[in-house]
Amino acid sequence: MEKLKPCPYCGGEADIQHKSFYMSSAYCVECKVCRTRTKLVFADTIGYKVVDNKFKETRYDTLTAIKMVVDLWNRRVNENV
């Protein structure tokens, strides 16, 4: 798995958080210092995304959900400049 970059706001260390909800699980990356976090990505539940102006059902397994939040956390605006 990809290493987490430092927090873009305070430079603190971050880790992957698991959040449990009734009959579902979600993951995010959260800074240990300032508590900034990514959006929650739900695993093993049905989600929807728009493809060709139509809703398409999607389902993420746990590893995919974790990879998505890591990619969200590690993305930086001026990274490829």
C-alpha cells in the first residue's frame, strides 16, 4: 500500500480510520494533529455514480475503499507542476 503523505495543512502524521455504521463500514484518512480528514468511502455497500448521465450502481470492497481514501489524501493541487 502507498505511504501516506503528511497533512497538507499542519504537516502532521495521518492514519487510516475505520468507521462503523449500522450494517456498513467506511474508511477515511485523518490527520492525528489537526483532525483534517478525507471524505468517507463506504465499503461492501452499494453506491451510485453518474456514467453517461445515468446512475450506475457501484460496490467497493474493503481494499478498494482504503486505496481510494489513500489516493484522495495523497493528491496535491500543484504536485505535477
